[in-house]
Amino acid sequence: MITKEITIQHTPHARKLTIWLFLCTGFVFVMILLGGITRLSHAGLSIVEWKPLLGILPPLSETDWNEVFVKYQSFPEYQKRNVGMTLAEFQPIFWLEYIHRLWGRLIGVVFLLPFLYFWYCGTINRRLAQKLLGVFFLGALQGYLGWYMVKSGLGDRPDVSPYRLAAHFALALFIFALLFRLSLGLLYPSKDACPLAFFRCVTRGVLLLIFFTAIAGSFVAGIDAGLTYNTFPRMGDGFIPEDYWALEPPWRNFFENIASVQFNHRLLGIASLLGAGALWLASFRTTLSRRACLVFTCLFGITILQVALGIATLLLIVPLPLGIAHQAGAILIFTFALWADYEIRQM
């Protein structure tokens, strides 16, 4: 039972522990948004080295800036995409990537130091400590995976691998989900009543559907699929693009074909909307708490807004503000889907 997994000792620090975990969850939320901004601004390849410790300090002098810029100029993104870029034009994309990496390091500090404090005070029991150490390990792995993704864009082709981008995004969502569920477990401890098995299965299914929709969106971003077929609901001359199966072998179309990747993301988005709507309607016919009903209502409402935002982003050919808002909406939907799944487990 979840209660046994995350129960904490009742100490004066217990409330602070809950606040800290929600704070860490919020930091990860911001980190995912910073990653989206970095990707949409094409800033992710501006720092061509990975220095987990020495990289904390940015360039502090004109000499430092020139050294960093010369290194950038030796890689294909400058030579093939940004040739002629000045140092003044380089600095904004450098700062975006630098802030993204610095925020990741800050998450490590915000997580580790309070964790050690709460553990020393006896606020965290052994089972919860093991879970939190697992989250910390995944965070360290995420830092390496981010660099592994960047390395894929430092070769002959100045674009990161969409597969590595999707893996990086998926792990970020997984870390976010773990922290959010642990936070909810402390704020609203589980009850021992039996759950509604069928409703719980459907809710879990919608949660997975929303997760895969978000991952499909990362492939859209990875191959810039949102810059073509900028009409809705048709794609070209029909609702299904004619070149859906253009690549060989066929499995590549699901990840590398612009038409297929965009169509699949559209289809999953509509399916997520229908799933959230079905859960919302079902919540009226099921004995749920007022809080649970509110969560299902928010899930459906935000999903409607997200679909509308996605269509607007597509029709306007992915302007930066809408692209960022669309990614934020994806995380919010995922958050409420996680919360809905948690609520139904308590029935």
C-alpha cells in the first residue's frame, strides 16, 4: 500500500518535508520548461563542452567569451546554420543553455542538502529515503543523458537525435511524476479502502495515453515536424497524409517521417481529449470525493485548452510563446492525470 511506502514520522519537520518535496517538483517543472525554451530557440548546441563542476561559472571576461565563441565556431551548427553569427548574437543562445544547465545543478543542491537534513533529523523513514535516493540517482542520470543528447548534434548534422531528445524528455517526466506522487502521498495520505478497479484501470490508461502524447510531441520537436502541414484538420489533400509510409523500413515512419510523426501526435492528442472527457463524465456517475471530482474537471478543462493551443501553435507555424505555452500545457495535463490516478487509488 502507498501508505506504508511513504508514511513519515510525525515530527515538527514533517510539514517542512512536504513543502520541500513540492518545491523540488516545481523546480523540475521549471527545468522542463527551460528545456523547451532552449530547444525552440535552437540554443541547445551553444555550449559544446560538458563540465559538471567547472561549468558552473559563465564567461567572466571578453577573453573568456571569445574562447567560448571560437569553440562554438568549430562545430557544424555555426558552420552550416549560423555562419557569420557575431559574438553579440551568440551570447543570448549561450545564456539560455547556460541557465538550463545551471538550473539542473541548482535542483541537485535544493534536493540533496534538505534531504540530508531531514534524514539526520529522523523525519524520513528508511523506505522513503530509498525512494528519494532513487530520484537523486535518476536526476544525475538525467544530467548525463542531456549531454549525451547534445553530443548527437555536434557531429556532421547540427541537430540532436530525436530519439535522444525523446529519452531526455521522458526521463524528465518520470522524475517529475515520482516527486509529485511522493508529495501527494505526504499531503493526502492514502486510505485503506478498496479502489474502484475498473475506473482505476481507465484512469491509468488515460494517464499513459497523455504520457505517450507528450513523448510524441518531443519527436515533433526533434524533427521540426510542426513547421510543415500547418493546416487543421486536413494534412495536405486529406485527413491522413499521403506520404505516411514514405520511409523504409516502415517502423522509421513513426519516429522520423515528418508527416507520420505530426499525424500521430494529432491523433494521440484527440484521443487524450476524448479520454479525459470520458473520465470527467464518469466521475459524475461514481462516488468520488469533492476533491477528486475537481481534479477530473480540471484535467478535462486543461486538455481542451491544450488541444486548442496545439492547433493554434500549428496554424501559426510554431511561434516561440505558443510553443512554450504548449509544452507547459502538456506538463499540466500530465500533472492532473497523475493526481487523478492518485485520487482514484484512495477510493
